[in-house]
Amino acid sequence: MATQNITRPGEALATSSEKAAPVGTAGVLSILSVSVALLAAVAAATGLLAPSVYRDAPSWVAQARGQDLVTLIVVVPLMLATQVGARRGSTRAFLVWLGCVGYIAYSYAIYAFSAHFNSLFLVYVATFGIGTYTLVFGLAGIDAARVARTFGRRTPTRLVGIVLVAMSGLTALMWLGQDVPALMSGQVPSDVLDAGLLTNPTHVLDLGLVLPACGVAGFLLARRRAWGFVLGPYFLVNFALLGVAIVSMTLFMLIDGQPFNVALSAVFSIWTLASAALAWRFLSNVR
């Protein structure tokens, strides 16, 4: 993975019209993107409008329907709109699109592994699989150095980098604060029991993959390395969308009379606002 610094004297500056996004695989990415958007829309609409499809604990169902709402009315339309912008050469649109794809891959990994078997099982699997391949192909084909050169020198790289490292560290501490005491006492965490799960898939994905990668992205961005300019906004957009979904989950749990962690909900509300504000500020520096 290239980690070159982009501030070399005399280096030509790029503009967003230079198509830093993948060009050779653009057609394949478009097909995959539309496919995963349609699958996610089907899964979300079904779960939202026909909740009997879920065979899970009431707490999990409320959370799933809260996320279904955000997926259907926010993420899928945003993903399709930014795909069009990315095909027209917009680096800003491509980076937002990438965050949407990451949201879908992450979310449907959780549905596929934790939702009790139901009629949407293969839809979850297909959405997770195609979303993951779309993310991999999107990242593999990108010219990170060119993306980096589309950002102005006033881009708040150090601020965003520090925030990403802090977010990853604090979230890891929150999850370990639930898991370690349970392990030491020989008990199962209450949120796992309430949702009727065997383990918490969010903790698995976050502690094993997402949070370490976020920390690396923050470090690269703070050092103004090329891949930091790709992964930094990716995580900001991804976290902002996941934060909106978490707020929606909390509201659905409240409406359904399910218990929820007020402090954790407040933390993620702040997380959502911070991620969205930083994503807006960061991406506004694309020339």
C-alpha cells in the first residue's frame, strides 16, 4: 500500500475532474453498486414493512427495523446518487460512495451472521458478499496519490487523523469495558442476552477489523500520506451513516418499549454529529 507524502515541492496539483476513482473497472463497479443497492433496498423494505420476517428477540427486531429505515431512505439513495457523480469524475462523490458501500458490507455482515434464519437469509448473504467485493474492487483500483492531490493544503488532515485515532481507541475501550468484565466473571454480557445472540457481531467486526483499520487511517492522514486521504473520508462517511442508524435504532427501541443504554446512545449521537461535520469539512477541501 503506497504511503507517499503528497507535499513534495513542485508536485503538480490535481483536480477532482482528473478521475482519481477507478477507471478500468468503472463498468463493473457500477453493476455491482446497483446490484447491492437493490438487494439492500429489498432487505430493508421487507424488514421495515413486514417485521414478522424477523424471528429474533424483540430488542434485536427493534434495532434491525431502525437500521432498515436508515438503509432504505438514506444510504441506498445516497449511494446511487454518488455513484452517478463518481462516474462523472467527482472525487468527492466517489469517496462518499465508498463510505456507503462500506456501511452496507458491514451492516449485512451483521444481519447474515446474527439474524435468526429467515426468508431473507440469502438476500443478506448476497448483499454482504457483493458489498464486500464492491468495496475491495473500489479500493484496489483507486489512485490514492491522485486522490490526495485533489485536496487543498488547508485540509484539516491532522485534526481528522487525531479524531479517527481517538474514535477507534475510545470505541475499543467501550467494547472491552463490556466484554472483559463479563469474561472475568464468567457471565454473558447483558446486551448479548437481551438480543438473543451467541456473541456480539458488532464487537467482533469492530475489534478485529474496523477499529484497527480506522486507527491506521488516522495515523496515515495525520502524516499526510496518500492512502490517508482515501481511508480518512471513507471512515468519516461510514461512521456518520452508522451513527444515524444507531440513533434510529434507539428511537425504535424507545417506541417499542425496549430497554437501551442511554449513555451509549448519547455517545453515539455526539459521534454521529462529529463524523458528519468532519466529513463535510474534509470533503469541502476537494478542488
